[in-house]
Amino acid sequence: MASTVRLLDLTRLVQRLGKGQPTGIDRVEAAYLAHFLQLETPVYGLVRSRLGFLLLNRQGMSSFQHLLSTRQLPPADLRSRLTRRRDPQLARAETATRKLAFARCSPWRLASGLRQHLPDGFAYFNAGHANLTLKTLAGIKAGGGRLAVLVHDTIPLDHPEFTRPDTIARFGEKLAAVAAKADLVIHTAQTTRALTETHFARLGRTPPGVVAPLGITPLEPVPAPPRPHPYFVTLGTIEPRKNHDFLLDIWQEMHRSLSPAAIPHLLILGRRGWSNEAVFKRLDTLPFIGQTVFELPDLPDGDVANLLARSCGLLFPSHVEGYGLPPLEAASLGVAVIVPPLAIYRETLGNYPVYASLDDRYSWRDIIIRLKNRHELKEATEQSNAKRPNPAAIIPRWDQHFKFALSSF
């Protein structure tokens, strides 16, 4: 039976507050916050700060949601300046959140603090992968809570070559804590559930699970002048897993074989990430950067939506994905999507995309040129969309996600 009181972990959103455009996981935790605030049952927010835990009631959560949209943070107070000297932005975020909390407790008094303010049997939800330690989860259970954790993927363990080295062991510890303590694991797809539960089996316990595909928040393009030359978009942090090198190779080959007028532009929407110095160097030194390839980091969502909607297509040559929000967002706009034939895309996108192997760069090049030519002839919408399923038939909705994730917990 579903709990009448729910507690949402907001730690990741506090840690990310004001630090550039939100990531996919940030958006998911924000969607949980928005949904919880619509519930009629009592809801609370939990935040782990440097000095302990903060507890927010509905009013505090609503004010925190406003902070997410405005990003207008107060100056850091003395306590935060002293404890977050290496991260001034987080110092300001924790200062703001502390002012919204109606209760606080030290790390070793989490259980008693929760028992004091929440009824026994409350449901704790973690959708952001932050705060997943054995000590914290044990404290929440000792405080009377049941634990539901959304595990997005297990890429750090399955593909450590695409992960920052300092995060691999820490992620393993988080997954072990979930295996030991979770009462429910929320999976976003059958593909990721199979991988995650393989790790749970290795760890000695497989918690009950449910598959609840992530919803797609409708993108709202802002008015802007159209770009004069046909272009493609790739969207996401510039990190090894996203395989920007692959697209730069294609554009380099096009510059060797085509006239400049025949080459579509490539817009790289995303900030530079980590462990990708060779790609960063190419972005700084290739002669066609700023001519046919453009790096556009930290654009607001409305601008990203506008560029996507008017593009010839989204190019998304990732080596591996846990879910892949950008292809679904592009599909929601009716935009062509070119991806490798990963199992997660077969499950989430079905027959909508154009699938092309990463072992066949020339197939990608031919698809790009063909879609570019159709776009120039004003045939992209009429022809390529007609060959793809109706996006409305495949785009998951948040109300369906929460129906699966919350109805029995």
C-alpha cells in the first residue's frame, strides 16, 4: 500500500544549484520535486549539507523550486564560507537551503530527527544518486522510512573506460548500499534493469524492482532568427562516452571531399567535460571550427529547443547510454534522429531513429548528406517524418512514470 507521507532527497539539486545548465539526472530530480509538490499527501525534502541534514516541508520545497528557476542565491553565510571554502557556489546554495529548512540534525542523529518529525512508515525517494551511503540509508530506515531508489544506469561499472576514474569506486559503494538497504529500485528501462540486477546478484541481494520510463518534458522553442545554412545538432557534455571525435572525423572527411557550400554545419551543444583532452585540442585547432563546426555551451533550454526544431537532425553517436534523453527530446519535436543500434534505443525509440553502426563512418556521412539535401528541398518534414512513427506514440510521459514508481510504494 502506498505511503501517505513521502520524503524526497534533494541533495543533488542543492549541489548543482547555479552550476550551469542542468544535466539529465538533475532534470529527473527536478521532475520529482515538481510532482511531489502536486501531491495532496504530506511531502518533505531531505538535504545533506556539509554540517548535517536539513529537512524541508512543503513550503520550503516550493521555495527551493523557485530558487532552481531563478538561481538567485544569497551571499554565503559564515558557516558555509568556512565549510565550503573550495566551492563558493555550493556555499551559497547551502546557505539558501538552510534558510528554508524547518528542522536540522547532525549526521549521527538522522534517525532520531526523522522520528521526531515524520510518521513511521514514510516513503523516502532518491532520484539523483547523491546521498547513497550505507550510513545514510540505514539512518533513514532506523528513522522509520522505507527506501525507493531510482538507479539510472550502471555505466561506471560496465564501462569504466568512459567514466572519471575517481567516481568508479564511489559508484560501486553506492550500488552496494542500494542492494543492501533499498525496499524498491526504480529502473528506467528493461535494458538497464537487467544490467543493474546483474550487479545486485553479485552483491548478494536483489531488491524488488519496477520499470518506469522517464518522462519527457515538452520543449518550448523561443523565437529566434533561423540560421542561414542547413545544420545538425549534437547535444550533451563533451566527454569520451558521447563520441564527439566520431563526428569531427566525419566533418574532416567532408572537408576533404566536398565543397564548403555542400557541407552542413554541426552545432555542438554542451559544455566541455572531463578526460577528453584530445577532443578539446581538436575543437581548438581544427581549421573548420567556427566555419562549419560550432561549439555552443550552456545554452538555455528554449534556445536548445529552437535549434533542435529547425535542424536537419540530431546526431547522437554515443558509445553507451543509460537512457538517452536528447534523442527522445528530439523525437518529441519530430526531428530526425541518427543513433547507433544500442539496445536501449531499440527499447525506448523503436523504429523512429535512423540506426547506423559506429563501425561504418561512411554510412553516417551518407545519411547526413541525404538529410541535409532533403532539408534544403523542403522535403524533410513531408518525407522523412512520414517514414517514422508518430512521435506521440513513443514519447513517455511523466504521469505514467509516477504511476509506476509511486502507486505501490
